[in-house]
Amino acid sequence: MVKIIYDEKICVRCGACATESENGGIKFECGKIIIDKTKNEDWQTIAAICPVAAIIVKNIISNV
Ligand code: SF4
């Protein structure tokens, strides 16, 4: 399971993450980044292309 952290204060709205999003997990609308964490995306790749590291993906280890 992953946790996606988006810091809109450092995001420069370049739109690269939305372009990389294949299943609607990230949309760039009206100058805002909208993230839907429930969508199946390659979040690691999306985080890696962000030029300012505004998206961070953390792996959560479940003990269930
Ligand atoms: S790639 Fe990073 S800086 Fe660019 S819009 Fe997405 S979150 Fe913002």
C-alpha cells in the first residue's frame, strides 16, 4: 500500500505529473493539480518526474 503526499506550496504547476498519469489519478484543471489517490497509477514514476519533488510516495507496511 502506498501513501501519496502532495505539497501544493512547492508545486510549480508544470503539469508533468498529469501528463504521466494514465488512469486519471492526477488531473491538471484550472491551474490546479487534483490527485485521486484511489486510482491505479505508477505513483513512483509520477513522483520521480516531478522537478521539485512536490509529490512523495511512501510505502506503508500493513500488519493486517
Ligand atoms: S510534476 Fe510536480 S511541480 Fe509539476 S505539476 Fe506535478 S506536482 Fe506540480
